Amino acid sequence: MTKKLLKLSIFAMLVFASCSKDNVAEQEIVIDAAQENPLTPQEINGKMNEALNTKGSFNWKESTNHLLWSAIVQGQNIATIGFGDSKNDYDRSKSANNQKIQKELTDILLKYEGESVNKILISSDAYLNLMDVVIKKQETVIALRRSKYIRYIEPADYRYMASSSTERSDSSSSSGCGYDAEALSTSDYTTVTPNAKVPWAFYQHNIPSAWNYSTGRGITIGIVDTGVSPNQSLLGSSFNDGASTGRTIQKYGTYVDSIWPWSTSTDGPNDQCGHGTSMASVASAPRNDNGLPVGVAYNANVVTYRAAANVVVEGYHEQNGVKNAFTALANRSDVRIISMSMGHIFSVGKIEDGVKYAYSKGKLIFCAGGTSTSFTNFVGVIFPAWMAETVAVTGVKEGAMQKCDVCHSGSKIEFTVVMQRASSGNTVPVNNYNDNQTDYVGGSSVATATSAGIAALVWAKNPSWTREQVLTKMRQSASLYPNKNSEYGYGNVNAYLAVQ
């Protein structure tokens, strides 16, 4: 009898606990008088900087309700809600309850916001368990955070850089935006048949020797960046030319150039920054007789996405554009490698979901470890390069293992690429935004695109391999293997050894 009563008591307690958890959002919400008004952008940035300086990172999951709500308000009242049965329940196709959960969360929004669905719901992702919504009231944020189905709530349009007096890295640097051409020093390249310029940095990784065994044929690289210039025929009509044959380049755009989150029309695939053109050139420019720089995998296929306006992925449409580019590339069976030489100094939930979705589809993802002048010098490896699903790459100087003048380093770095000359300080030669012109590009950006190209060489040599096998081979060929340095990972990949 005693055992029976004990079992009944335990059952009753479990039922009560379950009901209490399910109804936690129904509990009374009381907001302290001192937190009834939102913080200013300067106050928000101050709290974010404090976390970055003390912890080395910032995540909205760790913020107070008041800080989160303030950032949502200061970002056009737009928020992203990631939901699911667990923290890893991001894929709609694998989530049986996604519609039910979304409705439950929408009901909370309707209750506390007092608005109709069409005034609250901006978009619901087709592949990921997330939605973009309008939130004006702090009570809504608190109620949502109490739900067991919330993976994260984040400001979808809060602009840290725009609200700061600090310098942006995309203003005018070798790894940011710019159309200006620059003639190449004769010491920065070697001419090979049929009349192509091989950048000096390629020899630091034995890439020309690797070409005797692999040129990337049959492998498709996806490039998430600022697009590709319509004025550079080597990445267009002359993509198949000379020793580069039988391949394709496809260009898409997911970036919407608008201040309004409800806008959905993209501005197309064309680069309006110059950065994406440089990255595509480094990874895949053709080897022909034009007397211009050749790419690492000059026979690989390429799919480019104009996902953002510049290299700092900030603002609703840029972050949405990157997320959409990742899901689109993830859903292509021909794409094996994804390269992104952009990022941010703190995590973005929807991009994190997009990266995880692509990773779950077997993609090998390379991301830039970080390039900046002064605005993020206190940050190590940036997002999304710090994610476990990505391969973080940074740039180093010629000679001793030392990061480039504007490159980030840290424990998340997997590989390094030599991209800054010891004597002149010159970086890597590339094709310019316009035909028959050249330029230099540096930072962790060019390091990332170079690594993606090397991965294409390895995979083309071993087309039946998995992502893990390709990555393992690259590690084994690197200069510091089998040891992993706390700042530079496994060091410089030897492409020649990697294709053996």
C-alpha cells in the first residue's frame, strides 16, 4: 500500500511539474520600473563590449531580457526566433512538430503584442526552424523565453557597427571593398604555360606541383560573398579558356538591398563591392594565355552567391542573405565545398542554423578567421569561423609563422595560408573587378578562398572520399602536423603532399 501511494505521489509531482513547465509562459510578467524604457544603442554596445572583453565572445542567449528587448527595439523591432524540441532541432524536414511549435509561439506573440498575424510574422523559413517577427513589447520577449520550444531569440536588424564610433573593416582595405586596379610587381608572380601568372603565394603551398596530379576538375565550390563582377570575363564568358575547360560558373543573388525587412526582391548576382570577385578569382580563375593570375583550382566548377553588400555581415538583409545562400548550396548535391570570407564578431542564430544545415548535407565549409584594422583587434577568431562545423583559416606572413598585419588568430584556427610578403608587404595577385586589370588581395579572406581551392584539388584527386577524409589529408600535409598550434592550427597546407 505504501509503495502504491508513493508511486501515485511521484506521478502527481511529475504531472504538476510538466503542467507548470507548459504553463510557465502564463505566469505574471512584472517589469521593473527602471527597465521600462529601452537602452540606447551606445548603452547596448557598451554591454556587448564588456562581454567581448571579459569572455572573448558575446551571445544573445546570455543577455538579460531588457538588453535583448532593447536591441530588438533599436533594430526596427525585428527579431528572429529559432525554435524546436531541442537545441539541435533546426532542420524542418527532420522536425515532426515544427508546425505545432510555430503556432504555439505565434499564439504567444499574438497574445502579448495584440496584433494580427500579418502584422507580426515577416517570414517563416522553408528549411530551418526559424521565423522573423515584429516584437514591440518587452513582455513578449519574456513570455517567449519562458517557452521550452525556444532555441534562441535575437535582434534581427540591430547594427552594432553602425551604432559604434569604431572603424569598419570594409571601408578600404586589401580584404574589403574596392574597385581600384594595381599593377603587379614582377617578383610577385611566375609565368607558366600558356601565359598565366601564378601568384607567389601558391609556391609557398606547392600548388603548382599539385597541378600535375589535380586541377579541381569535377568538383564544385560554392562561394558565399558579395557576388562576382559582370565586367570580369574570366569569371564569365571566358571561364572556360586555355587549360580550363569543361566546367561551369553559376551566379545567384540572395541579398536584398533595402532598409525594409518586408522587401524580398534581390539586387541580383553582380558584385558591387569587389571582394567576391577577388575570392572567386583566387579559388578558380582560368589558366589561359591572357597574362593574368590563375586560380588554385582552375578546372573546378563554381557557384557564387551575392549574399551581402560587404564583408561585415550586419543587418537583416545581409544576415538573411547569407543564411539563404547556405541553405541553397546545402540543397545542391553537386556542391561539395563552401567558402565564405565574411563574418561578424558575435554569433547570428539564423546563420548558425544555415551553416549546420549545410554541414549536415556533407559540405566542407571554410570560413575566414577574421581580418580587421582596429575595430575588432580585441577579438580572436570571428563568427562563423569559430563554429565546430566550419574550418577556420587565417593568413600569415612569408617566412616564420606569424599572422599578417590585419589577420586574427586563435585556438579555432585550423589552417594558415601565406599571403603577405616579408620584404614588400605585398599580398596575393588576383584578377581585378574589370577585364585585363589586376589587383592584390590579403587577409584571412584570401587565405580562406585559397584553402577551399586546395580542398577542391584533393577531392578531385579522390572523388569518392568523404569530407572527413579530405580534411584529414589536408591536416596530414600541413606544416605543423601532428601538433596543433594554439594560434595557427596545423599551419600551412602542402597541396602537393595533399594530392599524393
